[in-house]
Amino acid sequence: MAGMLPVVAILGRPNVGKSTLFNRLARRRIAIVDDTPGVTRDRREVECEIGGQQVTLMDTAGLEEAPPDTIPGRMRASSETGLAMADVVMFVVDARAGLTPTDRAFAEVIRRSGKPVVLLANKAEGRAGAQSALEAYELGLGDPIPISSEHGEGFSDLHEAVAAALPEEGAPRPDKERPLRLALVGRPNAGKSTLLNALLGEERMITGPEPGLTRDAVPTEWRDAEGPVRLVDTAGMRRKSRVTDKLEGLSVASTIAALREAEAVVLVLDAALGLHEQDLRIARLAEREGRCIVIALNKWDAVEDRNVVRRALDDQLSVQLTQLRGIAVVPMSAANGRGVDKLMPAVREAVAVWNKRIGTGALNRWLENALARHQPPLVSGRRLKMRYATMPTARPPTIAIFGTRADETPIDYQRYLVNSLREEFAMPGTPIRLNLRGTENPYAEE
């Protein structure tokens, strides 16, 4: 056992993707991944960082050899050790396959253990996957986090949840003192390293055009007016890993890794070049990961007609990044430091919106007004009914709306609800998640 690090154990029935999850968190291929249940014979452990804390990650097995009908019995023997040693349990279910009696038996044992649990609905790629992940609410282990271990989706939420569940290191740090995890992203040569040096006020990063200069950077910490900030380290991740190849055209695996570890993202644009397809792709990826985003419009001093450039950018954003309506844009020049002082206040403001909690009373008043202003459409000749709204989580703001066949709500009505919510509660530029949950689901019991 490594040192006295907190232990995070991955539990779940065979074939829900525990080893793929283990490998992705360990950031190297340790567990042999195969579709044959029972490939993992013994517990594997590795030291890694989750949610900014060093932990011992444990991939439990032994269970795999138990005939499914005796899992509850066998679980006590083989996974009990893993469960007993764990400070936090990551309980994995397969969102595509839905819940099985085995999952429910497992959940019962874990619930009785009283250990902090992070519930992960794996194989939840894309919007449809996130919807099917909601079924896992029934286990009574809190909000399921939709992830895809294979594609690396949803991992920032996973890091967040594990960090919240872990025992504090030594004396608990007041929340104010927890560093804000920030990623600077953008195309090569937009001026990310120059901007970092300007924020730090010193030549910390070697700047230059050769890709890979930032390879061995240690995570950089500094303070702004509000407290500590940690730049999420994008180094050492330049090798194109097998898994991230699938993210079309996002050549740099490090960007993706940085987005998943960060809370806030600064997208650095070269003002003279404007917003390119690659920038949009990075912004959409950040939105999909649910991060809060601010645009740093760099090299502003080199722009001749600023009104034209600014209008063109605003038009592009309103058309191509509708899901981040009202995103903050900070014009600046990192090279001479002009305007750089406006960046961190804009980031802190964006983080406050991203962290915002809305009470159930206020949400339901908003819902009532929104429905009165523009009633839900007919679907297959019947009107959708929305009865009740609540906010299960912030970071990013996530609203669950319950009602008869609410899950069949067309996308443009969902967009109307999101925009109305944005306006009502002053939430510009932040990703907003809407989970619509039908109260009668004809497919629940086939």
C-alpha cells in the first residue's frame, strides 16, 4: 500500500468498464481491457491524482469470478476487502445496459457500508447517454454522473465529485483557499505562454514557436486578488494517445486533458486571426465538459479597426456558440500587458455564475412563467406537461424538470427554456444542462 494516501476503489459488476476507467484515471494502460468478463483477477493499485489530490486508485476484482447468481454472497468475500479499505467508492453502472438486479444488490451493500459514494453511469456517450444515465437515480446513491471512460466524457464532474467526497488532507482548507483550477487553451501561437507570463509577472514559461516547449512544466500556482489559482498542467500529455485520436481533429490530447481537470477555461484567440473552426471546436468541447469559459482576445493592440473585428466576433459567437450565449470577451495584449488585469476578474465572475445555486421555489416560479409565456408543444397530438423543476447540481448549473412525457420535449423548446433561464437568473456565458424526466416511462419495465 502506497504511503497513507486516501484510497479510491472502483466497484461494480463485471463488464461495466471498470478497467477502462482505471486506465484513464491512471493515465496509462495498466489493467488489461477486454470484453471478456473476468479478465481482472486481482486488485490493482496505482498512485494518481484525482480532483487535485494524490490518491491510491484501486481496481477491484475477484468478484468477476463469482457466478452472477451468487454475487451478493461472493461480494462480501472478495470485494469486501476493497470496500473496507476504501475512503471513497466509485460505483460504476452501465448506462447503455440499464440497471440489473446485480447492480441493485451491489448498491445495497455499498449503501450499508456508509462509505462516501460517487455513482458513475458509464458508456453514456452524447446526449442520449446522459438521458439513460438518469435511471441510476433509483439506486438511492445520489446523482449519477454520466461518463464515457472510453471517450473521456464527463471526467471533470467525476474529479469534482471525488474531490468533494475525499477526506480533507490535514487541516481542512477553507473553500476560499482552494486554488481555482484554470486552463489556458487555444491554437498554437495564440499567445498562451506569453499570457501566463503576463499574469505571473515573470518569465516562468519558456516561450517560442516550437510545439512541446511546455512539456515538463510543473503546475503553476499564483494568486489573484481573490485567492490562489492553479494553472492546470497541460504538459507531458503531448503524445497522441490512442483514446483521444477519436476526437476528430483536436490534435492535442493535452488540451482535452486540461479541460477535464479545470474548473474555468480561458480560450486565447489571436485578434488579428479571429475565431477559427479549431477555436470553436475547443470552445464546444469545453462546453460539453461543462466548464465555464472566458475568451481572451489577445494581440488587440495590433488590430486596425477594432469595431469591425469586435462586431464580427460577436456575430460569430451568437451564431456558432449559441449554447454559451453572453460569454465574456476580454480584449488585451499579453505582450505589453495592456488589458490583462481585466482577465481574472472576468474569470472569477464566470466561475461565480457557474457555481450559482437556485432555490426550488424560485425555479418553479420561473418554470410557471416560462410555460405561461410560451406553452409546451404538442407531441404526437398530446401536450407535454411540465410539473416541477429542481436543481440537483451546480458546476455547471443543471436543472431537472419533471412532468408527463417531459423527456420528449423538442430541442427548440429546450433551447427556449435554457435562454429564458439564462435571462431570469442572469447566467451569461455558462453551460446550462437541462435534464427532462418523464414521470411515466413506458419502457421502464418491458
